[in-house]
Amino acid sequence: MFRSIASTLSNCFKIPELKSRIWFTLGILAVCRLLAVIRIPGLDGQALSAFFNQQQQGAGGLLTMYNTFAGGAFEHCAIGSLGIMPYISATIIIQLLTAVIPRLSKMAREEGGRTKIVQYGRYLTVLLCIGQGAYFAGSWLNPQKAFQGFQGQLVLIDNHWVYYFVAVTVMTTGTMLLMWLGEQITDRGIGNGVSLVITIGILARLPNAAQGLIDMFSTHGGTTEPAHNIVTTGVVLALLMVLVIGGVIAITQAQRKIPVQYAQRAVGRKMYSGGTSFMPLRVNYAGVMPIIFAQSILMFPQPVLTWLSHSIKLQVLADFFQSLAIQMGYGSFLYLTIYAAMILFFSYFWVATQFNEIQIADDLKKNGGYIPGVRPGQGTSDYLHNAMSRITLAGAIFLTIIATIPIILSRKMNIDQNVAQFFGGTSILIAVGVLLDTMRQVESHLMMRHYDGFLKKGRLRGRF
């Protein structure tokens, strides 16, 4: 297995075009990592980084999610503190608006309309960067409120207006530069550039996870648990890692193939014979989006309830909001219940907005295609709707399980948050999905030159 993988990797550098694309991608990703360590002028990022390392701050909050996706840039007060997430958020918003606003939907189908929509997404990215940059700049200006237990100050510039201008401008520029670098990877490198920028930021947290794992099992870590309990925990974590990665790969590639028959048709003087094909319906059609939506919404209830409990003078209501804020804490039973329900809801919501079964049925009918045993038109639309609803339920249940594993490990089993995030959630879903997509693109280059690739009979060699 390892010999075949090594042979495949060596073949990648025998193809001049693929070799140049790989080196170009690696070089751009190295530049992206530099943006995560170069600090914003006038900020003491070293103090915040030391605080994060001591406290393992923020499991599940807004700042921690950004810190994870930005590859630790936030805790260093770096140029790339916002990461690529504002661009991702803007793209998602534009996609949703395109599905519900007829004018944008019509523009997306017109020639050149797609370019305009992409441009709108870039404008929206700048606005999101300014808003999020101002929020993060405020958290650095008042670190005692943003980071409980932090002592000292991070801002070294006396004039706060100058600090805000510098910080927001630099972070916005950093995000736009990351966006541009991601587009360069897509055009001139290998893989999806924006996705690779996110993935390299997630994988950059592996050393911290490894250190946390070593500290957890180290005999000098101050643990009082018996040796057999530590070994059992290690074995359980290893098996869980294998199951999670295997399950993510299987569900990411899983699809239901709907058979499609094309009738014989004439175009001009030529007669085209019919054929048989299939329509792939992905089990996890929504990808990682339901988890991101659920996390984003659940970041706000607890801070809002806490603020209400401190603002309302009526003691009964204040106690009620305070109790509700505690019950909505990250990792609580109520939090997990609402989290799971929201993932199920957003899985169907994403499919409803992005999967247009009516348009697919019309396109099949126009091209002379039909599903055997199903009436064209409305009958095909209903069939696709029912089929997609059933397989979406399976994908949503899988996402719910994967998303709750890190929370249970960190909150219920006291596993280090840096370690727990690699056993599920958005991190493992994004990393595995992007790496699979990149391997497929490398595979296509190898097969064009008659080299053996990573895949064998449609499955990843050495993994299934």
C-alpha cells in the first residue's frame, strides 16, 4: 500500500505541468501561512497567544471558530485574523439570495451574469470584513471583557481611532489578499484554492493537537488516573478517529444513482440514438453548511441572555434569563438538542434552496430524457423531490453525529479542545472533503499521462 502511494507521489513530479501546479500551490499556501503569523502593527499578539496556550480558550465561541479556520491567526493578532471566512459567508449569502430573488436568478442564467454575481460577492466581502474587523478590533481593545481571565493590554497605540483604522484596514486587506491567492490556486494550481486556504489553516492546528494529546497521556502531566484507564482512552480515541475519517469519506462520496434513459432524436439532418445514463444525487448534498449555520446562530443566545439578565432590574426576570443563559451554555444538554435540531433543519433548507427538481425535470424533458417508470414533467419532479428528501435525512443524521462528537469529547470527557476538534465537526469534514477533491484532480492529470493514480476502480487506494 505504502509503496504504491510513494510510487504515485513520484509520478506526480514526472509530469511537468502537474509538477509546476503542485509547486505553485505549495508556494501560495506558504504565503497564506505567513499572513497568519505576521502581526498587525501596534498589537501585542504574543501576550494573547500565550493566554490562549495557557487557558485553551474558547471551545465553541465565535472567536474560537474564526481562530480555527484562520489557522491560529486570531490568537496572534495577525494580518490574516479574519481568514477567508468573510468571503465564504458572502458567497453563501449571494447563493441564497440568487435562489429566492428572481432578478438574481435570471442574471445567473444569462451570459456574463455569473461574473456580475461574483463581483457582488466581492463587494459584500469587503463590507463583512469591515464589520467583523471592527468587532475583533474591539475585542482586542478590551481584552478583559472578550477573554475572561486575561490580564494586561494588547493595544500599544494610544490613539484608538488610529488603531481602529489600522487594524480594520489591515485585516480587510489580508482577507482580500487571501481571496485573491485562493483564486490564483484555482486557476494556476491544483485543487479549489479557497477550500485549500481553509484546510491549510485547519491542518496548521495539528501541532497544537499533537502537543495536547502528548500532555494528556504524559506521565508528567499530573494525571491521577490508573495506567489502564489511560491506555483504554487512547485505544478508544484511535478507533474513534478511524471510524470518523472512514465515515466522512464514505458519506462524502456516497450518492444515489437515478437511471436516466434518452430517447432517439433528430437534430437537423442528423439522427442521434438514445442511451442510458444516471443522475447522481449526493447523500450529503449540503456538505458542511448546516453545521456552519447552526454554529453561527447558536453563538448569540447565551451572550444576549446574559446581557438581559444584567440589564433588567426586575429580579424575577433577571434570574430567569440568567438560568436560561446557563442552560444554553456550550455543551449543555439543551445546547446539544437545539444544535442537532438546527443541523437537521438547515440540511433540508440548503437542499430546498439549491436543488431545483422542477428545473431538472424540465431540462430532462427538453433533452428527451426520462426516468424509467416515471412520467416526465411533474411526475419526475415529485420523484426527485421524494428521493432527495429520503437521502437528505441520512446525510443530516450523519452530520449531526459528526458535529456533536467534538462537543461531547471536550465537555463530557474532558478531552483537550485542540484534540477534540479533529474527531469531528467542521474541521474534519472540510479537511477530508477538500483533500479528496484535490486527490481527484491529481488523479485526472495522472490518468491523462497513463500513470496509476491514488484511485483504483473508483475508490481510494489503500483506504477501502
